[in-house]
Amino acid sequence: MGTPDPITGMIRDFDELDAVVEDGIVRHFDHSILNEVPPFNSPDCPPTSENIARHILDVLSGALQLSRVRVYETVKTYAEVRI
């Protein structure tokens, strides 16, 4: 959460949010073979939905106030990690 801006009423501008996610996650993994990208190139951390969700939470927690991350495998199945 956060405190809404008194003028705009926004807690966080979506452009700023997009930039944080782009820099922290997308630019590292988009159009990549996850088995070849750290930390998923290690036998100790295969690119499962659970590990991907944990990695996203770890990377973005410093810049965003996250309480959970959910990674969907299908419309009905997902992995979720919480702080």
C-alpha cells in the first residue's frame, strides 16, 4: 500500500511501476531461455513457477511494497509466494 498523493490521488503512477518491473524483471527474462538465465541456470534453482514467483518477489521487494507474487501456468493453476 502507500499514501495517496494529495493532488492526484494515486499511490504509484503506472508508468513508474512499469519502469520498475521492466528494469527488474522483463529486460532480464523476456525472449530468453530461462534455463540459461541466472538464477535459473543452476540445478539448485530450476525455472519452476514457484522459483520464478520467489525470484520476482525478491527482486521487486526493494522497489515496491509487495506482499505476494502470483505466477500463472494456466488460467486455473498458479504458484504464489507471500512475504
